[in-house]
Amino acid sequence: MAVPPIPQARAAVPVRAVRVPLMLDLVVGLLVAVALPLAIVAIPNTISVVAALLPPDASQIAMTRAHGLALPVMLLTVPLASVAVRRFRSAPILVVGLTLLAAADAAGGYAGSAVMVGVLRVLHGVGAGLLLPATLVAVWERPRRRFLLPLWAGTLAASLAGAQALALWPLAKATAWQVTLQPYPLLTGVALALAAVYLVLWIVSRDGADADRAESDAEGTSASERSRLGLAAVPAAGIAVLAVGTTFDWPPVLVIAAAAVAVVAMLGLGAVAAFEGPGGRTLAFTGVAVGLVVLPTAAQTTYVEMGGVRGGPGLSGLWLPFTLAAVVALAAAYLVGAVAEERAGKFVGAGLVAVVAGLSAIRLIAPTSDGLLLVVPFALLAGGSAVALVAALRPVRIGTALLGLSLCFPAILAGFLLGTGVQLTHLQDVARSGDPTKPELIAQAFVDALWTWALVGGFAVVGIIVIASWLGRREPVPSRRGRAVLVPSPTPSPEEEAGDNGETFSDR
């Protein structure tokens, strides 16, 4: 009779080895919740709201042009930072990004010229551009990313929907125009302290070092990944140059045409340069769709509902809709994060359809004096984009995720340009009416522009859904017998998704 083997006693796990990874996960979650909104709030150009506080000798056009540099710089920084964060890891990049934001906030109170404003807004753009890929990689490195990834996607979606309101909030009772350069200095300081704590824990944690090494060995930053991430900077540079050029009195038709060409270029890049076949292409198209409509639409709606335009509820009446929309975005992201990975991809289309429904709701509801009604469009925009992002992110690797993120922010700028072109077209119609100074006509022009943009954005997202579905169905994948078959999206093997302790992504 064989004697069963005597089970070996399991080595005791040091308390420090358990506590430090748990603390790392907690700090990463807090960083995502604080740093992502700070990065997105750097996007809106709000200098015109405090134009009455500018010095008499300051050119409002020059100030507006300088203040608008943050977004072009940000979308140029994101793909380059994506390459950097794969080489140097996320912790030091997070510290550098938040240090730049903190330095720009601290110096903002001393700004006195358009040149100084431009320099500080460039710092804001670089800092925010570093934070976006760094937070995503920080989440990806953790064993509990199944919990942290929905937090990242939900926070990003909620921040995109509420960025304009958050940027305008500190200006409600502003006594100095420099507030636009330092909207939340205390929160920036808190985020910088969290990043410092994360850096220390990352250095002393053996778990963190092992996780980084395992991830690097499994998915190392190949030359192909670097070239494709660098290639994403090409349309970003083009749309950034176009954005600066449009500030020099371009005709509205030319602005719209240039932005449309930029959107087509980003979709083309997503179709040919995405990693991992259909899965990477789906994420790239999702990033373009979410960036194109969510923040530009929410920004226009916020301005219309601020008050004075058809009796909107004002900023004080908007805090509840935005708060509820953020809750919906986080809850929806966690629900999709909890489903089986092979089923998650089915929710990408559902999320984008919800975004289209949000655009339709804006056309039906806005403007309204009842701020609570705005929960419907904002929740659909934020929740739908959160669902689409989580569902598209789950099956892919980190290089693919960074490429999708790199395409999202040029799409935001293209959306702003398209929306601006539509607004200028309607304002020109008012000017030709013979009474361009009549407040009711100007207010109605902004409302008509919002309705037109909601229609254009809805058709654009529907078009992206159709193109992505068509390309996905035509994707050939060799079968075991050598024949080509069509599959919806490849799923990484358990070995590919193994982390530092051998767990698969679905186990996490």
C-alpha cells in the first residue's frame, strides 16, 4: 500500500509582504480618483469667462489663444508618455506629471502676460499628458486590476462629462483672472503627496518590483509597440497645428472640414495600426468615439445651461446631475467589469449606443430650467462611455490600451473644432439677420448649435459603430485546419494574462 506524501508546510507570509501590496492598491485607487479629474480639468479654455477681470492692456484674443495651448500639448504628450511609461514604469512618471501640475498651479498666481499664461498652460498640458498613461499603467500593474480598471474607466468617463463644470466652478466668485490657471491647487497638492507615497511603496515593495518584471518579461516594450505608439503622435501633431491655426479667423467651413479630415485620419490609424487584430481596433475606435463627443457635448451643454441662456439652472443647479452621472458611470463600469471576460466585448456596442441616446436626449431636453432633467443625458453620456471603455479594455494588453488612449485626446480636440465650426456657422446666420445684437437671437444661436452638434455627433458615433462592426466581421483568423475563419475578437491566453503571482486576469 502506497504511503501518501506528507504535505509540506506552507511558508508563513510576512505581514509586510501582504500589507504593502494592499496599500499599493489602495494608493493607486486614490490616485486614479484624484489625478484623473485634475488631468481632464486642464483641458477647458475658460479665460473668456473672466475677461472682465483681465488687465486693460491685455489682449483677450492673445490670452484665449495662450490659454488654449493645454489640450494641443496634452494630446502630443500622451503617446510619447505612453512610450516613456513602458520604459521607466508608472510611479516616477506620476510624480513628474503631478510635480509639473503643482508647479504650474503655484506659478499661476504670478502670471501677468499672455506669454506667461502660454508657458503655464504648456506645463499643464505636459503634466496632464503624463498622468493619463501613467495612471492606466499603474492600474494595469496591480494584481487587483479587475477592481481598479473599472475605477479608472468610470473616473475618466465622469471627468470627461463634468470637466467643463469643474473648470468653471472656481470662477463663480473669482476676484482675479489668475484663478483659471490654478483651479484646484489644494487637490493638486494632495495628489502629489499620494504620488510620493506610491513611489516610496513601489520602491520598497518587492511585490511591486516582481510584478513589473513579470509584466515587462511577458509583454516587453517591443520596437513595434514603440513605433505604433509614436505613430499616434502624427495625427495628434496635425490636429494640434490645425487647432492653433483656427484661432486666426478661419472660415467655419474650413474649420469643420479640417476637423473631419482629422477624425478620418484617426480612424484610419486605428484600423491599420492597432495591436491584436479586432480587439485592438475596437478599442481604438471606441477611444475616438468617446473623445469626439463626450467632453465637447458636455461643455456646450454646460455653457447653455449656466443661466442667462433660455433660463438655464446655472452651475448651482448642475452639481446634482453631474454627481449622479459620475455615480452611474462608476456603477456601470463595475457591472461590466464583473462579467466574464469572453462576454465583456459584447458591451462595447451597447455602451456606444447609450452615448448616442445621451446625444439624442440633449437634443430633446436641453435647454431646461430644471437641472434634475439633465441627469438623463449626462448619465447616458458618462455611463455609456464608461461601459464601452471597460468592455474594450478588458481583452487587450497594455500596449493596445495605451494606443487607444493616445487616439482619444486628438478626437477631443477634433470634437471641439467641429463644435466651434457649427457655432460659428449659426452666429454668422445671426449676423446676417440684420439685428446681431439682439440677445434672444444670440442665445438661440447657441442652442441651435448645440442641437446641430448633438445630431452630428450622434451620426458620427453610429458611423463608427458600423465601421468597427464591418471590419470586425471581415477579420480573417487562421483555423487549426489552415482555413480562414471569422471571429469577433481574440482573447489572450491565461499565460499571457498571468501576473506576478500566476493569477489570470479573470481570477483577479
